[in-house]
Amino acid sequence: MPIRCEIVSQDRIVYQGDIDMITIPGGDGIMSILPNHTPLLSTLQFGIITVKTGSDIFHFTVAGGFVEVQPDQVTILADAAENVAELDLSRAETAKQRAEELLKKGIPKDTDTYLTLQASLRKSNLRLNAVKRFRPGRH
């Protein structure tokens, strides 16, 4: 008996379907969810979501948000989420380089600009690492 799953980012539905298992980077650590799981609500850390359905496995990056688990449904409301298979490697590398260059200019650490650049760098590194780990032939 599968469990319904929806992964939603701020601008679109990233994944929707029936699954056998999902592994998520919860606020207190990585957790796997199966059908009929006890209800829970958790924050999400930066990391990888792994969805298993039949013999298919899908990987998604997630950059914060929340997960609600019910016995028959998992709903992820992500600050940002992307399917690893759809990531643009050159765009992630460019964003990483741009953030690193701007951070080297000595922006004060207590500014919104600094925090935004840190988040951008963290997302870029997450994307690049996800491609290296989960895309065949991309090492």
C-alpha cells in the first residue's frame, strides 16, 4: 500500500505521486517515512530527499521548509526544491563562483547581503554535490 507524496517549492509542484518510501533531511536528522507512519510535523534542513516508488528512485535537493506526515500522505513545503535530474550544472557552478567572489570582497557579516550570499553559496554547493552523487556518469 503506497503513501501519497507532494513536494512543493515556492513556485511549483516538484513531485506528486504515490510512493513506497521517502527519506528526508528533517530538523532533527535524516528520517525515512513509510505508509502508515505516525503523524508528525518537522522542519527541513538543507539536504537530499530520496523518493522510492517500485524500482524507481528519485533524488531532490531541498533548502529548508517543512514536512507534514500523515499515515496516508507526506506533504513537503520547501523553501526551495529541485529534481537532481533537472539541475543545470553550469548554472550552479556560475552561482557558486559569483557568491564566492562577492563574499571575498569583505561584506560585513551582520548584513542581509552577506546572509543572502551565504545561502546562495550553500544552495550551489548542495546542487553540485547532488549531481556528483546521484547523476550517473557525472563524477
